[in-house]
Amino acid sequence: MLGGVALPSPALAAQLDRVFALAAARGLDLDFHADETGDPGAAALRAIAEAALRHRFAGSVVVGHCCSLAVQPPGEVERTLDLVAAARLAIVSLPMCNLYLQDRTPGRTPRWRGVTLLHEMRARGIPVAVASDNCRDPFYGYGDQDMLEVFTQAARIAHLDRPVGAWPAAVTRTPAAIMGLGAGGRLETGAPADLVLFNARGYSELLSRPQSDRIVLRAGKAIDTTLPDYRELDPLMAGAQA
């Protein structure tokens, strides 16, 4: 996989042409960080979709963040999402980090949530995953690598409830498919029994507590779920921040 940050620039189209050509020549998929800003003029997502169509790119293309889409005029949004769907892009939203960072001005309450247009994307059949790209680092000082926390917060931030519907797939089946993990994120006959059991009778109970008594199965057997002491994680965090 080839990755990069797509920044607004008069040279962006030419830069994307170069990246797509390199990926096509080497049989690589593409992963972009794009439009993590509240600037309505930031339209790297659209440029990536146009480049994918221009090159008739056969590999997968994943684009993360896409925050500026939420502050653009409706007509621009419609045009961009039509191109994203036509180009078969997959989108990863980072609700906790984007909520925390976007519209941040000292002494001023933020006016918008920072997340991209998840509902509008899914309505067009665009694959949408939610995740957290930062954990206790200079960009987002919180988190514990817990996908249940990611889904819980995403449900509240982006209104992925009432009805919950297929939204749990955004942290299970959809990201597994985007990553090419085969049966990952699915419950299927004959698939590896890798799953998590929660003590909840429904989504209200599931999303209301940390579920610290969860049971994690790997190959059908419960594993130790004792969390490491933060002191054990210090060397890892120091390396990530470096």
C-alpha cells in the first residue's frame, strides 16, 4: 500500500497523477489523509476521486478524515459524493479525534462536530468505517485502543442510532473488507471463532457501560483480558510520539 497526505495545492492534481501512476505500476493500493480541516475550500477528496476515475485505477483507495465536506455548500457536497461513489472510494471517519481537533480556538466554544457526512455517504453505497487514528498522542490525548469505545462515541457524535441498523458494520465487517481480511468482522459457519461477548441485552445497555467484563475469544477460547499497566505502555507511547 502507498499512502500520503493530500494537501490543498495548485499542484495537487499533478501530484495525485504521480501517486496513482506509481501505485498502478507496482500493484499497490492507496491510502490518503485528506481534508482534516474546517476550510470549505479544502477539496482533496474530490480531487482523489477524480484522479481515480482519470486513471481507471483498479486497486482500492481509502480516504480518511474528509472533515471539510461537512462545511461545504450542498451542491458541492453532492458533486463530490457522486464522484466518490463512482470512483469506488472507501472512507474512514475518525469521530473522536476529529471532534476533539476541529473548530478548536482558545477561549471559544466549537461550533461544529468535525466529522464527515457518514449518513449521506452510506446512502450512496460508499463503504464507511469509523476508527481512531490517534491514541494518547500529541493530536488526541485520550483513548485506549478500544473499538467499542470508538463505536459508542461515534453513535453519539454522528447519530448512528435510532435505528442502529447496520452501523455496527462500520467497526467490524466494513473495515475488515477494506483491509482485505477475508472473513474478518463476520460471524460465519467455519470461520475462526474470534469474537467478543458482552453482557448486554441490547444496544442501549451495550453503549452505556465500558463493558469491562467482556469475554474475548480467539479460536474459540477465552483469552486474558487484563489491561496492561500504563507504565508498560510508556515505551510504546514514547516511540509513537517520537
